Amino acid sequence: MRKYLITGLIILLPLALTIFVIVFLFDFFTTPFVPVVNELVALIQKKLPFLLPEGFAIFLSRLLSLLMICALILLLGMFGRWFFIESFLKWTNKLINRIPIIRSVYKISKEVISALFSQDGKKVFKEPVMLPFPDKPNFCIGFSSGEAPAECEEKMGRKLVSVFAPTAPHPISGFLFILPEDEVKEIDMTNEDAVKFLVSCGVILPAAEAQEAQDDF
């Protein structure tokens, strides 16, 4: 009975969480537009020879609100790419870059977001790796984020690499390590598999190993 209950939770909880997030985002983005769309729905109702169900009217108003938001985002993107908004954004960036403290936070956030949404195929993290943490013989999984600053390599007199090691099961936070290159070991694992392994606290194995375990079972 306990196994069946756990299996049911594993199947139900991801689905319920997905539905909850979708409903929350739907309500969050459409609520400001609902009053305007409700008036439009009321005008449509006057033209119809029958009454719309109350629930249907609310759903229709939110659906029209969502379409309006999508159209607004599309228009903003078009104007931002073709017209004056690009110049306005440049002026805004210059203004923010002159404000102490805020400019540092803004610059870092902009660089991270630009890297995350880059369209040239460049990855934020190159590949999963293993590194000693907190010390040998213990190891953790991290992501290679590129070369270390030249100043650090000059001070240490050896080749260094930067590695970001996320915390589990909350991978948003973590530690940035600057390590000797020979102490970082590449592993045959995709970034996605490594994230799943971390978030699940080691429960979800990489795809290839999970398939082998299933075949053996």
C-alpha cells in the first residue's frame, strides 16, 4: 500500500505543480486587463440572443486578456527592434550606469541574462565536472564556467579554471570555485542530467545509467 501511495504521489505531484504554476501565471498576467475586457464581453453579450454562462464569460475575458498581452509583447518587440525604443534603452542604460551600487547590480544582471538568452548557441556553462569539496576524498558536481582571471593565475603561478557548484536541491545558489585545472575532472554527463541529479539529491541518475539500471531490473 505504501509503495502504491508513493507511486501515486510521484505521478500526481508534478502534474499538480505544473497546473498550479500555469494557472498562477495565467491569473497574474491577465488580471490587470480583465476590467477592460469585461466591458468588451458585455458589449458582445448584448448582441447575442442568449445569455453566456457566468463562468464562460470570465474565462473568455481572461483569454482575450491573454491574447492582448501577447499582442502587446509582440508590438513592443517590433518597436524596440525597429524604432525609437532602442535609443531610449541606450539612454536608460547610460543613466543607470551612473548610479553607484545600482550600476554594479544592473550590469551583472544584464550580463547573466544576456548569456542565458544568447542566440549564438553559446552556453552559460560549458560542461559538468567533478571537483573536491569540501576536501578530498569528497567530491561534488559543478559546471565549468570558463577560464579564471589572469590576475589569479599570475598570483598562483599555474593554470586555473572557474567552476560553479550549485547547492542541492536548490541549484540557484551555490559556490564559485577557482581551482587548479588538474583538480577538475570532466564527466560524461549532459548539463540537463547534472541538474536533475542535483535537484533530486542524487535520486535521478543520468539518462544512460537509469536505462541500464532499468534493463538490469
